[in-house]
Amino acid sequence: MSGAAVELAGVTKRFGEVTAVDAIDLTIGHGEFFSLLGPSGCGKTTTLRMIAGFEHPTEGSLRINGEEMGLLPPNRRPVNTVFQSYALFPHMTVYDNVAFGLQMRKLGSNEVAQRVERVLDQVQLRQRADARPSQLSGGQRQRVALARALVNEPEVLLLDEPLGALDLKLRQSMQVELKDLQERVGITFIYVTHDQEEALTMSDRIGVMDAGNLLQVGTPEEIYERPTSRFVASFIGDINFIDAVAAGGSVRLASGVELPISTDQPDGSEVTLALRPERLELFDLDEPIPDGHIRLNGKVSRRMYYGDSYFYDVDVGLPEPLEAREENRPDVEVYEVGEEAIVAWDPAATNVVTD
């Protein structure tokens, strides 16, 4: 199917004097796993609820498969929603929980059986069809909730933090299962989360929201590697920020050091450099660094051990130390607190971001 699955054009939602969603434009493709990511209160769940029909835009247009949704109620939209609270019927079996919605629509018993069995195969629960929710693990109950939504054959599946109630290890394993499931069924998933790892792991694209605004949309790699704003850079992963001034094809730090980093900002403009800790490397003072790399001399002020890596704070004469992450490998030198070292990085790893 060509075209867009979901389109929002100038969509705004106000609750009295409060603007929860502020004139966002967004296009989501057919078969895409799209995540809305942001902190609590940023507008992501309100956006999802407008797509579902539980809320209606104050302004703007919202279309699903090219059809304007207007004031259509949820039951007349080609979508289903999976919430964090699975709300399974405890007295029903897995099969009956999944079949319930179809039976309420008075579909024939043969069609109900075929659709339920097919979707239980998709979520890999056919063998637990006779179990009750209390006999299932948290991950299995989550899959029943997914099956109950998928059995209605929605064109778009909306997911409102469905993994939030699971413990860390189960949540991580379910991220892989959920992405695999989406690829098997082939429909559009729109996923709301505040968890950056979930968004990075599962999504084809991510939209980052804050204070009702859609700040940046891109692939996980684009959002992580090329954030366009300070908020996006800080919300996704660890980051170093360095204040500088544009200076004719380079930037000048507060220490007076000039770095060969270009920016389209006018000379004399204040800019912010964003650097991921894993892009920084530590070298001994007498050790050669790769050609073209930026180097700053410093001293290790803190070291933290994370098992698979070491995190260092290195004072380089700036208001804040730089944080560097190095893998814990036999061939990587471990630096002691108080030891002098060079911090070096490829200029291409530097992002110039706006406030």
C-alpha cells in the first residue's frame, strides 16, 4: 500500500489554557514501527490518544490512510490500542480473552476460531490457549494483550508504554519480541515511551517530543548521532556539552583553544558542541594520536567501573570535565585518578546543537 498510514498536519490540542500538543506535523508510513519519545507531560500520549480517537484535535488535520478522522469515535477508526495495564479478564482463558471482541461483534464461530488461532501463532502462545492470566508470566500476559488487539486486524496498532510494568530483563527481551512481531504481522506500530533504549532498539524512526513540540524526527541512528537540539542530545544517551564561540571556520573554547569544527553560525555567535562519551579516546601524553583528531590535554578526576566499560571524568581546563567511555578490553589502558592524559576525538563526531 502506498502513501501514509497516519498524517498529522498542524495538530494542536489544548486543555483550557494549557497547550498539550502544539501544531505538530508528522507523517508515518505503512508498515513502519514509529516511536514517540519524550519525558512525562511532553504530549506524546495526548498525540496517541488523538490518533486513537479518545481525544480530538483543537486545531489541525488528522488522517489515517488518507481519510480525515474528524470527530470519529475510537470504534470507527481502523486502529487498536494496547495500554500499560493489560486489563485481561482473569476468569477467562487466553483463547477466550482474545476471542471476546470478535464474539461481541457476532462473527461466526469458524471465523473467530481461525483468527484467534492465527494471532496466537503470531504471538507464540498457541500452546497456552487454555491457560488463565494468573498462570502466565508478565511477558506472556503482555503478548495476550497484543493478540487481543491484533485479532481485530487493525491497520494501525497504538501502544502506550506497554512494557512499563515489566522488570528490566523481561522488558529488554520483550523489546526484541515486539519488533519481531511487528515485522511478522507487517502493520504500522505507533509506540509511546519515555525509555530511550526501547525507542532506539525497536523503532524504524523516532519522534522526540518536549513541552508539546515535536523537536526532531529521524532514524535511531540520526537521532543519536546527529541530534539537532540540546534537549534531544541530552535526552538520548550520555552527552558532553561544550560552550564555544564561532570563529571563522572553527570554534573557540572558553580556555582560548580553537578547534577545527565548522558551523554555519556567524562569527562571534555562541554555540554548543555535543560529544558522545564513547567518541572520546584517552592517550598517554607521549602517545601519538590519529591524524586529524582534536586533542586536549587533561587530568583524570574520576573513574567509574561498569563491567563492560570504564567512564572517566577528565579535567581539560573547561568549566566542566569531559566524560569519556572506553571499553573494558585487555588492549585498552586503564587510567588512574590524578593521571595526566590526552582526550582526543574525530572532529566529525562533534555536533553543533541549538538550545
